[in-house]
Amino acid sequence: MFKELKAKGKKPLGIRLDSGDLAYLTKKARKMLDEAGFPDTVICASGDLDEKLVQSLKLQGAKINSWGIGTKLITSADMPALGGVYKLAGVVNEDGSITPKIKVSDNSAKITNPGDKKIVRIYDGVTGKAEADLIMFRNEVIDETKPLTIVHPLETWKKTTFTNYKVRELSVKIVENGKLVYKMPTLKEIAAYAKTEMESFWDEYLRIDAPHIFKVDLSDNLLKLKTDMLEEIRKGNAK
């Protein structure tokens, strides 16, 4: 059929394989297409593919140009639902100031961070790679000309100091006073942004199995407030 299309001046776009041993079949298909004079023909693979199968096929040298991923992309098999809850971090007073609030739990990971906060990402000044995220008060400012030390939110003896770095605020205002104040990006803009962000991370953070844990730490001021509030609550319970 490909030869008939070629004889009519039409260029075959590709073939699709959706079952069987995709690594073996795509290699054989690529060889047959090349030998028949169709080296530009795309080979598309599909069939309940997920990130682990894609990685495995690539490692096996599968000759796949296009990946048809549907079922496992629409609904995550290992995490079909994303749980999320809102926790009170502060109360806005009549004068506009904020009284910080905290939720205490027997599980240290569930203790909330008090106050009005923002998140900034720290990038290496030489490589441009993302090194850590820092949760801090909204009114805090980082002087990039001075060393920056961040502290692990739970294991506070773990500290990292940056000297040559850049920071970028990740928080973006979406709604203000009940009104949308954010310009919604196009699908292409979202894809381009996601690609750029992924490329900013070291490969160690992106591997599928046992990835390196990306640092998300607290500023000194936020950690101090959190510790002071917990200590105050502890003293109150001890009375």
C-alpha cells in the first residue's frame, strides 16, 4: 500500500502498533520500512502505555517516533485521586494585619506553617538548575548578594547554604476580591512552560524510581515563629 501511495505522489505518514512486543516489532518495522525506501515514516506505539513502559521501551532501543498515551494519562493508575485540604494559616484583622494560626498534630508532617506566605525557587547561579524551594513570609525579601541558608522544616539540623544563586517567586495571584486577575495561558504556552520547568531540574530529581528528594525548606523567620508558637502551646497544655 505504501508503494501505491508513493506512486500516486502521496507520502505515507506512519504506522501504528498497539499490541505485542513493541520493542521487537518496532525494530523490525523500522528495518522493513527503511529497506523499502520509507525512512521518514513515523512509527506510533500505543496500548495502555505508562511512564514505566515508555522508559523500558526506550532502554530496549525501540524504534518509536510517536507515543500514543491515553488511558494511563487521563487517569493515574497508582494515584487516581489527589487529596487536598485547606488549613487556617492566619486571620486577617480589621487593620489589615494578619494573626498567624497553626494546627498541631501528633504527626510532625501535618503541623501547618503559620502566617501569610509565599514560595520562591532557588537556582544555581552558574548552571541555572533548580536547587530548592523556600517557604517564607510574603513580606520577606532575599538579598541575592548575600549567602542564603535554608533549614529543613522537620529535621532542622539539616541546613544548606547558597552563595552564588538566583531566586524566583513561584506564587502567582489568580483571584483578588472574588475577581479573576490572572491571564489564562494557552495550551501551547502551558506545554512550553512545563517543558522549561522540567529542564531546570537535575536528572536525579526526574528519574521514575527512587528519585532524589527536592528540598522544600522554611525561612529562618518562619521556622522561628512556628517553633515559638508550638512552644507556647506546649507550655499552655502543661499548666
